[in-house]
Amino acid sequence: MANEVGRFTLNDGGSIPVIGYGTVYMKGESGTESIKNAINNGYRLIDTAMKYDNEGSVAEGIRRSGIERDELYVTTKLRGSIYDYDEAIQAVEESLFRMQLDYFDLILLHWPNPKQDMYVEAWRALIEAKEQGYVKSIGVSNFLPEHIERLIDETSVLPTVNQIELHPYFSQKEMHAWNQRNDIITQGWSPLSRGQTVVHDDTVRKIAEDKDKTVAQIILRWHIQQGVVPIPKAAGENHQKENLDIFNFELTAEEMDQINGLTKDDGRIGNQDPIEYEEF
């Protein structure tokens, strides 16, 4: 049925909605209203980050929605400038205070920041935050296999989620396959490539016409059918509803292959290669 949002099981025994709502750049009154509307339109996974500087707007959007806390799945990400162990713990506490929450459902390390080389220390802080009850599940974002393997080797704790840039022009097939082999859920940020060229691609547009669906619906369905949790951002209510209306059809194997074939070596939206990119 349409708008019937299911859940994927995490390796720590928890579960996560199969689609989320991205809140980057959503601030102030307009951002708060968009977040409130998204929740009322059926989104249950709300994704933010300390770097977005919008935790107040997210908190107010949640409050205005009237939806009970235990019906929501709230994610934040630890900013790269606070990977020091003690600072990281305090940052999580401050984030909870700002958002008026007792716990997060998921906290991610936002970037590995390999030059800084503090992501293992930050990971230990998230492990402690989970033990303290500040968060139910912990994971990473934009991490490569080499980074995750080091976390496992040094802490024996496997991330539940790896959130990466993923859309038809940058499908990250090998990274997603690696995550799957290691029982890590892949989340896809900017699944619609931030409204850039992929939404105008002739191949996707033809599939959308054949299915009597929008291009966005086809792309989000492509994510879910390969076991990826997309996190689209949509300010307007029509697009919010449209992006959830993807559970009443399926893409054929041929259609999936056609979309898979669109990926490009240089398909990243920006110059954010985890091998060298540093977030502060």
C-alpha cells in the first residue's frame, strides 16, 4: 500500500525506517514548519547533524507535530571538530538538551577526517554515550572500509549504519556491497543529487513515464529495492507526500540495471572524498 513505511533490522537488534527525512539547511520558522509537516505527512526518521546548526528547528518541528517521541526515529551526527573523547560526550549531552530529548535513536560520526586521525577516539565516545543511555544505536557517515575495519579492530564494535552519498550518478555499488557483507545498513544522503542533473536524466524519465510515477519516486524506489535507506529533503508538502508514495510499485530487474548503469566515476556532487575531506 502507498505510504506504508517498513523498517530494516540493525545489527544491534534495533530497527530503522526504510526512508528518512533530511533537514540540512532547514532553519528558523520555515524550516520548523517543513519538519513539522514532514512528520505529519508520515516521515518517522528525522535526520539532522550538529554541523547543520538546526537542532532547535528540528526540536520545535517535532513538538509542533504532536507525534509521540517513541514513534519517531531521530538521528544526529557528531561534528568533526569535537572528536576529542570528553568534548564528544559533552556535545552529545548538549545536543540532547537543545533538542529536548532524553535519547537519540542513532548518532553517527559525520566524517572520518583521516588527517585529524581522531575517529577511533570519537567512536569510543559514542560507545560510552550508548552505555550511558544517550543513544540507542551508533554508526558512521562517509566512512570507507579501511576506516570501519580500524574501528572494529580497535573497539570490537561494529557500526549499525554507514550513511554515504548515493544516487544514480554515484551509486557506490562496491561500498554498499561491502556494507551488506558486514551487516551494516547503507543510508543514502542526497539521494536525488540535490535536484541536480540526475532528475533530468532521460533514462530515469522514461522509466517514470512507463510507471506513471515521478522521477523522484523512481529514484527513491531504486534505493529501497537495493536495501538502501534514502534520506530525501523536501520543503514542500506535495514533494514530501510524493517521496513517501513509493510502496505501491516495483522496478523490474531490467529497470534497476538501467539505473545502475548511470553511475559515473566523477559523480560526486561536491569534492568530498572521504580519503582526504576534513569536516570541522
